Amino acid sequence: MQEKTFERQETEQAMLFCLSENPNQPCLVLKWPDASVMLDCALDLPSNLAVLPSITVFGKIMNARKSILNCDCTPASDLFNMSDLSVILLSHSSSFLALPFITERTAFNGAIFASEPTVQFGCQLMQELVEYVERSSSEEEDSIKEEIPSKRKRGCLWEDFYTQEDVKSCLSKVQTIGLNERKANGFGYVTATCSGYSIGSCNWIIETGSEKIVYLSASSSLSTHSKALSLVELYKPEALILSSLSHHPHRDPDAMLQQFNSSIISTLRSGGNVLIPCVPCGLTFDLLESLFSQINGYDLSQAPVFLVSDVARNCLAYANIYAEWLSEGKIARAFIPDDPFLHGTLVKTNRLRPCRSVYGSISREIKSPCVVFASHPSLRIGDVVHFMTVWKDDPANTIVITDPDYATNDILLPFLPMKMKAVFCPIDTRLTVDQISQITAVVQPKAIYMHISDQKFLSTQLNIPEYTFAKHVTCYSKDKVLEIPCQKRWLKLAIDPKVAADCVLQDLGNGNAVAQLVGMMSLTRGSFLSLEEDPTLSSTSLTQLACADTDPIFKRIEKLGFEQSNKHKNTKEKIYEKDTTSVTFSSNGVHVVMKQYDERLRQCLKNTIMEALVKL
């Protein structure tokens, strides 16, 4: 049966909070008076290299600790409680890493949505991180800490890192969502669309009764191993929220990939070893395919290539089983049938050798020259630290840094001085300002929101005709609260099928019709309603209420601590304000806006207004 709907007037607005200072490690919150949605919860490791744990091999490298700085790395805010979150939406595997801090260390009890590949790769990255942190804490060698002043105004709060048990418990609370699947929740609908960045990565459409908000996270319009970016579903939202844009727009990914290959081939031909810090998924899949396609043209087939990570084999295997999230070419390979990725064949022929750690088979198989992909790109944790320590004093060796989120000078600082060559070729496939300009022209959002640190990419573009969207961008920043205006004045109301079946429409012409409905109406989100049949009600039991005298209401509002706003004394509306709450009285009714939800105050306001109403 087709759902019947009607509408009501509403003027509520969503509030946007930012909990991260790093735009490429996002954590945002959309908040309504009685519902809120978290958009990603990344762990900001690139901005906090000084406080990461690290293993050591020789000498004093970094401080080994099993803690992480809560106020620097993990999502936190004084503006709201995690227990108020209704839903968490996760865009890709890296946005998973702070999730256990929320699900296991706070009173959060909402829903969590992510694509199945995101869940699986996120699980692998969290398990790898826990393994490295636990391994670091067991190191007994002396170490020192890199001194970097904290920019935080408040004190530093420390807490233990999460455990494998925390990861397992956290993942049990995540619900998977399919590609372009539309799922209902307590306040509306969410839809996951392909972002083109990596396997399972997605953008989000959030629909309430009054608005459509699109969250564009790490996305790519380039040809990679992932399914192409989809824009059709994103058309004409009230707001487009951007995060994780490219911070290297002038470094062409194809040129960087060519430099990556040439640096490795040059080093191997001269007898040196190559170290590539990386995570065992995402971009690494493309790097492996590109490298092997190049070295096959040289006499380098005997040079072994290792992927060293505690979860290397798992990640390589998972990449081959999610065909619906892959590019057209790889989908075609999957239906031959064949492994979609080249690394499937490379592992079988021992050309690519995945290893759990330096303590495994690699210690017997490694020989010069060779190539080692090793985790972690921060150069603070993982087996990459061992290779750096052993190889850094040989000028024949090269470290190739491809992760765009880590600066070469910062991550190499603990290993200086060194004779090893360092090549920085950041391969950043995320959207540039040029590409955002083209996307906004297609999607046509009414408002655009961007992290304040990305504003520098727009400052020189404001007078260029192609960048007209830049003049209408609103910038968000950490702990700043923004209103997302909603111009729609009507909301859709979901009606119980039993009530809808008895609904008799009267045609008014011009495609409009009306009907009388009898039932119980419940408000489940500030802008989403449902109507259910109630046999105890009839059309004769309907009651009309009105306010004969408004002065008693105003006096009672003032007794609750509200004061009339001076800015609106000369208008037809009366607005009373208290802290973050405002109450507006007009001929259209009473409207309450709470920027910080307070159930006790809401009930007091409700009782105060209801006591002044009389039956007609």
C-alpha cells in the first residue's frame, strides 16, 4: 500500500558541531533538540605524533606508553554528552579508530551504521593498532619523549588505550548498511552512497521530515580500485557538509605515482632497500598493483616484496570479496572468475609476501635489494620502526612516504641524523577545490559547510567565476556551533496503514486533497511524526484549545528565569531567552528552540503553557 502523508509547519534548525581540529580526521555532530547524529569518529594520530607509543630497536627513539591523550586524539566536547547521540555514521575504515572510546567508555546507547567492507577493514586496523600499542608497552629499553608544546587550553586527560575485547564489543554494536540502502531510524532516514575513495567508503544522506543534509567525507573522482563516486542521490540538499579534502591539490596523483615507481626502481637497481610506511589496505592496494606492473619491465623480478602487518593477510583477502564496491574492471575480473586484485596471484606465486611481524618468516627470507611495505605510516608504532632503525644509516636505502596526512619532517624527526634517502610523494586521491566546484554545480546545495583550515584553498579563488560557490561557504571549526537553516516549513507525517486505509480524500482541485484523520499523534524527532490508530478516540472527542489571555503565560515564563529579548520588542513576536533556550510567541503559535537539550526545562515549559490554555 502506498504511504499517505500530510504536512505540518515547522521551523526547527539543526546545529553543527565540530569535534576535531584536523579536517582529514573528521568528527562532526548534527544536533536537533531531541536527536543527534555523529559523522565519523577518527583518531587524530597525525596531529599527535609526540604522544604516540613507539617500539625501539637500538638506542633511544621515542617514549613507550600504553596511553593516548584523550583531549588531543579522541573525540570530546563540553557542548554535549555522548549519551545524547542517536546515531553514528562511519564513512570509511580510518574513521572507525576512535569508536571504542565512545561505545565502551561513555554512556552512548544509539545506533551505528557503516558498510560491511568498512566494518571489516576498520576491525583490522583497530586490531592492528591494539597489537602495536600492547607490543610497545612491553618494551623495556630506555626511551625519550619528543617535546612538542600542547596547544590545548584545558588540562590533558589521559586514559588507557582500548583492548581487543573492547574492539570486539564495539563491533558487535555496528549495523551494516548496503550500497544505496535507505535505513530508517528514530528521526528519519540515512542512505549510504559510494564515495569512490576506497572499498566500502561512502557518503551519507540524512533525511528528516523537513530537510535533506549530505555529508561528503573522503571522496575521489579519480579512477582507483574503488567503485566510482556517485552524485545522483545527492541532488539538491539543504546543506552539503564537506570534510577530508585533498591538502596537496598541486601534486597530481598520477605524477606522484610515477615518482613512487621510479624511486623504487632506481633504488633496487643500485642494490638498496626500499621502505614504504603504510596501512595494509586502501591506497596500498593501488600501490602494489602499480609497482608490480612497473618492475616486471626491468630485471627486478627476483627482488622480494613484503607487506608487514599483523593483519596483512586478512586485508588482502577481504579486498577480493566485495566485488559490488570495486571498479568496473575489477568487477569483470571477479566474474571470470578470477581474483579482482593482482595481489591475489602475487601471493600465490610468492612474489608478494605478507608477514605478521619482523619476528616471523621475513627474518629468514629478507635479502637485499628488497621492498618492504610496513605499518604504521606515523613511524611511531609498528614494524616500520625496526626497519627505519636498521636501514637509516645506509645511503643506498630509500624511504618513500606516500601518506598525504603525515609531513616528512615530523615523522622523520626521531631518526635524525640519517643517511637514508627520503622521498616524499604524497598520493592524495581525495577531492580538490577544483573538483568540489564541479560537484557543487551538479548537486546544487543551498548551503555549504567546510572546515576552517580548508579555507586557505579558497582564499585565492574567490574572484574566479568557476568558484562562485566559495562565496557561500560557511566554515566550521572545533567547538564552534553553527545553525543549518531549513527553508522548508512543512514536514511529512507517516500514517499507520490502518488509519490510512480508512482515509477518505476530498479533491480540492489542482492536485490537492484533504481528509479528516482520527488517531494518536506522536513526535519521535523534532521533525518526524507518526499517526497510529487509537480505538478510544472518535471525532466527537476532539478538543480545541486556545489561550484567552497571554499575560499569565509571560509572567510564568519570567518566573522560570526567562527574559524578553530587547532585539524583538518592536515586532509582532515575543521572544524570551534563557541561556541556550529561546521561546517565541506569535500568532502562529509557540516555538521553543533548545541548543542544548534539557528535558526538565522542556517539561516545565510544556506545563506552563498548558496550564494557561482553556477549552473552546
